[in-house]
Amino acid sequence: MELQLQQLNKQYGTKRAVDNINARFVPGIYGLLGANGAGKTTLMRMICGVLRATSGAIYFNGKMIQELGEKYYTHLGYMPQDFGFYPDFTAREFMLYMAAVKGLDKKKAKFRTEELLQMVHLQDVANKKIKCYSGGMKQRLGIAQAELNNPSILILDEPTAGLDPKERVRFRNLISNFAKKKIVILSTHIVSDVSYVADTILMMKNGRFLLQEPMDTVTDNIRGKVWEVLVDEQKAAEYSEQYSIVNLHHENNMVRLRIVSEDAPTADAVTAEPSLEDLFLYYFREEIWEEKSHVNKI
């Protein structure tokens, strides 16, 4: 099984939301990382056929998706960022409705509905109206409907946004369970969500892929650029203005800083093992700096 993107572009007026993307996907979990506005959602909608490319092509098992037509959609499961529920439906009613939309026969629809509600731990509240559900419960229902047709390609756009840490852990476990023998593309700007489950990291900025690397080696190119140093509070404040600070920790009237920088911030700094969060800050420090400046102005 293979999904290929070849010279894929999406233009809106003068803005190119997706800019000459080339990628090859085989079964596994792909973490699509990028700041807001990087083009992640546009790319995923194109893969799902919701948006047409301005130019370029998408191939599934060697055939263009336009050529496959409706057959392609039988291989797809999609959980969009803003998934629309019918609030007066119960979870069971909603699942049966979505099964009908996806063309499942009644017997299979009923079986898959019960199986998936149990898998996402909603079987005990299956007859409650969705409007009574918490955010985490709605997200679990969202991934359940995406799995109804047992898709070969599972597309999840910001599936853990707004969830508390406990629900995010539960959701990551669900994704891992569903991912067997599938192509799973998980879009997020929450680095920890993909660091635990992804096999491959795709980092996207301004509509382009900055990198496509296996999780095991993705941080190699910033090795020697992550530093830790213990300084007083005044120095910590100065460094916060000069460098990209990943983390700071107060220790006995001193501050331990974790810094991403091409060069050592001071002779006392020691190199640290790089993480995915360090890598994200390295590529998106300008966006994070802008957000920080905006918050400070408010």
C-alpha cells in the first residue's frame, strides 16, 4: 500500500498554501508538525479529496485519486479539525448514520458501531445525546466514525486540541491501536502528541516540508545546538531576550535554562541530548517569538 504526493500545489490568489510538496507514505504513523498557518489542514483536505490541487497529483497504489473516483474514498477515514456533530443524536445514532453515509450495509454498520464504541470506551454512554458529551468524549467519537469503514488511510487533523493531558494520553493510545497496517497522518502543533506515537516526522512551514525523517534520527541535525546552563535570575532574563528558551527551571535562587542556539550562549553551557520539542523550536522560533511578543503587549 502506498500514497504518493507529486509536486502538489494549492494556490489562493497570490498565497501558495501548499508549495510543491513531494512525499511517499507507506503503512505507519506520520506526525505532521507545524505552527498554525503552515498549510497542514490544506494539505490534509487535498489528500482527502475535499480540496482540489492547483497543480500536481496524488496517487494511491499507483493510480491518480481522480481516476479511482469513489473507490478511493472507501479507503479513507477522516477526522477534520472542526468535526460537526448532530447534538441531539446519541452516539449510537450518529455512528449508524455515518455508517449509512459511508455505504455500509445494516448488519455491518451495527456490528462496527458496537465494536468501535467499545474500543473508544463510549459503550456505557452510547445512548446519551452528544450535546452532553465532554470535549474528550466527542474527540473519541470523532475517531470512531473515521474508523467505521476500516480505512487504509486515516487522516487526523489536530485530534487532541483542547483535551486535558489524561484525555490526550488516552487518545494517543487509541491512535496506536488503530494504526496497525494503515497509513496514519496525524496533524498537530502539540509536539508531545507525536513524539510518543509517530514513526516518521514531517515538519511543514509556509506550505513546504522542511524535513521528512524517521523518528529515530529526526533530531540529528540539531545535535550540538541544544544547551543547558545554570545562571542567576538577571542573566536568565537577559538570555530570554537573546535566545530561544525551550525550558527554564528555578533551582535554589538560580535558573537552569535549556537553550536552542547555533553557538554556546556562555562558556559554562553544556550540550544536551536534543528532543523533538527542541527541533520544533529551532524551526519555528520566529513564530513562537511573535506569539510571545503579542502576549507581552496584551
